[in-house]
Amino acid sequence: MDDTIITIKDLNVAYQDKPALWHINLDIRKNGRTAIVGPNGAGKSTMIKTMMKLIRPVSGRIEIDGRTDKGVLKNIAYVPQKGEVNWDFPATVLDVVLMGRYVHKGWIKRPQKKDREIALEALKTMKMEAFCDRQISELSGGQRQRAFLARAIAQDADIYVMDEPLQGIDITTENLIMDVIRKLQTEGKTFIVVHHQLNTVKEYFDHVVIMNKTIIADGPTDAVFTGENIEKAYREKGVSV
Ligand SMILES: Nc1ncnc2c1ncn2[C@@H]1O[C@H](COP(=O)(O)OP(=O)(O)OP(=O)(O)O)[C@@H](O)[C@H]1O
Ligand SMILES: [Mg+2]
């Protein structure tokens, strides 16, 4: 289908012998803002990491833009879940944002003036330019999140995959992030965002995936984000197969 950018076919993922995702079949809408919701342990991060080829599935297939090779990942900006990143690593905010440029250059080449300009512009978008020389270990949680989003923007990918970017930040930053996401959507970008606040799903996202180890429902938010579907996902720990 033309309006699908990611297709997942019969995906099964396990940690050691313990199944984490069962029979996932999913189409992600191109140029959409798709929320992924489900309780803790539902496998949201696992699904995203499998898309990013950080986890090898037991079986199944993920097509991104019709491709399954690693090269397609250059076109995806990934913002991991808080707590998965080592913030003690010695690097400035600008270093971190410049990492977004390396996908275009390989690790050998040093960043050029143009890369710095793009990185600084991304920091400006996230209202973080004043922090560009600051060590990342010396940032607040919300500032770290903004620095990571600036890195994603600097990558200039077509697809953004974000694992709870709004977790633990204040309302001003939340509004800023949502404004940036909406603007980038008008430029043709696609967003896949793990989201925990059920009360803002309808306002923030045009599509939603409700999951708990398997897909409970997915599609346009208005049609799919119903009390019944939410209850199915949150009522029980996983659906038996
Ligand atoms: N590296 C791992 N090794 C073993 N089990 C894991 C590993 N990572 C996750 N799990 C387990 O897999 C299941 C899914 O975890 P995952 O992190 O994908 O859930 P999630 O939906 O992202 O949850 P949360 O909302 O808490 O972020 C959980 O039961 C978790 O304990
Ligand atoms: Mg998670």
C-alpha cells in the first residue's frame, strides 16, 4: 500500500525462552503521527528495538520503505527510552547532536562546518542552543530529552521512532516537542511514538497502536482508541495464545 511506510509481518520476539511479542502484524502509516500504547512490559520498547535491528526476532519480517536491509536505518531517527542511555559518557550537548550527522558521513570523517550549522540549528529548534558546550552529565532530565530530540532532527531522517519522549518533562517542553513534531509532519515526516499518557493520545496522535504482547487494535485514533480496546490491553498481563 502506498500510504504504508513500515510493514511488520508475523513478528515473534523472545528473551531467552520467554516470549515478548507474539504474532505482530502491523502497517504504520506514512506521514502519520502514530502512538504506541500499552501497559508496562507490553513489549513497546521491544517492538521498536526490533524495528531498529537492535534485537533479532525469532521469526517474522519488518519492511521499512519496502526494504529489510540495514541501510534503511539511516533514514530513521531513534530516540531511546530514558534510562537506556549512559549520561555519564563525557560529551558535550553539541557532540551528541553531531552524532545525528554521522549516519551521513560514517564514523571516520570529522564533521564539517555544514554539519555544525545543522546541529546548531537543531539545538535552536529545541531551544537548547545556550547549552551547546555543556556536558550531557550536567543536564536536567528534560534538557537531556531536548538534546536527544535535537540529535534526531539533525539526522534529517524521514522517520522518527521515539520511545516515551514526553516522559518526565514539564508542560512547556511537552508543548515544544509536540509543536516540533506537528511542524515536521507537515514537511512529510513520519512519527512512531511510544506514549504513556492516555489522556493526550487523541489530541497528539492521528493513529494509534494498542498492544499487550500482541496487537489489540491499530488504526486511526478516532476509530480505534476506544474504552473497550484500552481495557483489553490494560486489564490483563498479556493475552493468552
Ligand atoms: N533485555 C531483556 N532481557 C530479558 N527480558 C527483557 C529484556 N528487555 C525487556 N524484557 C522483558 O520483555 C517484556 C517487554 O519489555 P519492554 O521493555 O519491551 O516493555 P515496554 O512495553 O516498553 O514497557 P515500559 O512501559 O515499562 O517501558 C517485559 O516483560 C520485560 O521484562
Ligand atoms: Mg518501554
